[in-house]
Amino acid sequence: MSFLNNDKNAEGVDSSVYLTLREERRISRENAKIIKKYEREKNKKKVDEKEYLTEMRDPSNVVEIENLHTYFYTDVGVVKSVNGVSFDIPQGKIVGVVGESGCGKSVTSLSIMQLVPGPTGQIVEGSIRYKASDGKCYEITKMPRDRMLKIRGKDIAMIFQEPMTSLNPVFKIGYQMDEVVLLHEEESTPESAKKKSIEMLKQVGIADPEKVYASYPHELSGGMRQRVMIAMALICNPRLIIADEPTTALDVTIQAQILELLREIKEKINGSIMLITHDLGVIAEMADIVVVMYAGRIIEQGTVKEIFHSPKHPYTIGLMKSRPGRHIKEGEKLYSIKGQVPNPINMPDYCYFYNRCDKAMRVCSQGYPDLIKFSPTHYAACYLYNEDGSEKSAEEKERR
Ligand code: SF4
């Protein structure tokens, strides 16, 4: 038996929260059919380039994500990890994606890299347009796997959260770095790859690059390993760097150094960064544009100034209030948002924040709110606002 949802009756038990073995089998049979269809598509070889060539909506963007849906087909139901996400990553900008664990930040980035853990994880709908260094625009969701191999790690690089588990412990740093160069640069030789790796280690501030080149990951400190990861990500001059919580595993002083390094490097290569974090301090310091995600959807988006100085969605307002800072009086408890994110298998068909929202109205339980535009760059999905962006009057809120 498995849990299906969190509803309980007066005794605290509800038979609808369980799935029988038969139901589980039925779900997994149905899922297998769906997964097979998606996998067949992905494994196609010799796909004509025309099928995945596309046009960017705005040529100043590196990536345009539109209505992306990435689901996980589990034996207890479908988890809609990313459920209709749309945002752009402009050239030379840092886009910060923020939200609590499980809100879909990392799955969105894995979708861009075509690294969603399969076969259960599948992109089922939407578009990810990418403008490559060769000037062509590719539709990543339709790209065959073998073609994506040429982009991943070269044009789009990723810095993972935990460098100890991302680096292979049985190979020396030099071997792992050289491999990236040899794989992506056809004219490279083992000697030129070594030279480039050492040069890159020097660029990310490693004092003795030759020694680090010849070391195993376990011989380095956490900060050094993260620098190595950054060097590896940058070695082929990517246009887009996806940094998934790059400083979470590091102590505060090293965090500041790594963020500074990322900023310097972004300037140097005029690249774009998608910075995923749950740390609002990091976002405030680094990002140009902020995307706030909640339960697989974007609930607010704007420039860093708009989000930090005039947040609109009650969830974003709650996040801002829960930051430690000078606004907290001595002895006062830090604000925390009550309640929990709904069960991802049984998402409601109304505002996902309804059960946690202090400002919830009747209308909030009658459908999912549309995005309201407050400025050309600022949007939020909430019933508290009129279509022109003004806040509804107290009477209007009462009526609803
Ligand atoms: Fe709160 Fe309603 Fe806005 Fe949802 S739509 S965040 S429940 S006020």
C-alpha cells in the first residue's frame, strides 16, 4: 500500500489515502506505456536538423523556456515537478531561480540540459529554445540525445551543488578536466588539453594548479573542489552556466569568494548564468532577474529590485519576512510560513498556496490565478490584484 494524499477523516484515517496493490500495478502499467512513447522519441537517430531548428522570440535571449511541463511517472501517480513554467535567460544576465526544496528549480535546469532522470522523468509539453554559439537556435525538447551531447558541457555547463559527489573520486582532477576538452574540441591533443586545464585552474584562483591537476578530489578542500567544478564548467567557454546551489556546501567566507569568482567570470566571457538557490542573500547580491517558484510553477517574476522592494505574491512577501536582518527586533522570532506544500501527486486545481496564505479569499479556491502584470518585467499569479496591477479594495476582497 502507498500514500496517495494527505486527507484524513475525523479519526485521522481515510481509505482514499491509500492505493491498493492492484491500483499500483494499473498505474505502473499505464505509466510504462507513456514512458515507452517518450523514450522512443528521444532515442531516434539520424533526425533531420530541420526538425529541431527553431527561432528565438527575442534574439537577445540565450534561452527561452515556454510552458514547460516535466513530469515523473511514479508507481503511485504522476508528479508534476514542473507545471507550465515560462521565463527567458537574456545574454549576459544572471537569472536567479528561488524557491523551497521540491519546487521544481533543479528539474527545470535538468530539463534544459536534457538530464531529467529517466525513464520515469519526461518532458511532456512545452518548449526550451536555445541560441547556440554557431548562431543557430535549437529546440532542446526535440533534440536527439547524440546531438545534445555536443552542446551539454560545452555551450551549456552546469555547476552542481556538492562538488565531492559531482567529481569522480577514482580519477585525478587533471584526467577529469582533460576529458572535457578532448571530448568537445576536435583539434585538441592530450598536451593541449593539459595546458588548457592548468590555465583554467589558474584562472579560478587556484594557487598551485599543477599540484591540483595531479590530485584526487579527496585531497582538496570543499572550496578548492568547487573551484575545480567551476573551472571544468568554464573550460569550453560556455554561453550559459547553470549553477545549482553552488555555495550551499561551503562555509560563508568561501561562499563569498565563489560568488565573486562566478561574477568575474561571467563578465569575462559575457555569458549568462541561471543561478538556482534557496538563499535570498545570494540572489540579492548576484541576480539581475528573479524567478520565484512554488510547487512546480512560477508565482512571481521580476527584476531583483522589484522582487526585493515591492514583492506582490504573499509567498514572496513571506520569504522576504523570513530573512534574518535588521528588521528583526532583539528577542523576536524569525517569521516562518505556516503549513506545507500540497502533495505533488494530488495538486489542487486552485491556488497552490491557498492552505498557507493569510490573505486567502473564497475565489482563491475556485481556480488557479492568472499572471498579473505590474510592469514590463514584473508578474505575479495572485487574486489579490486587478488586471491593471492595482490591489483590490477591502470590499472587493470581502465580496470574493
Ligand atoms: Fe493567497 Fe489567494 Fe493570492 Fe493564492 S491567490 S496567494 S490564496 S491571495
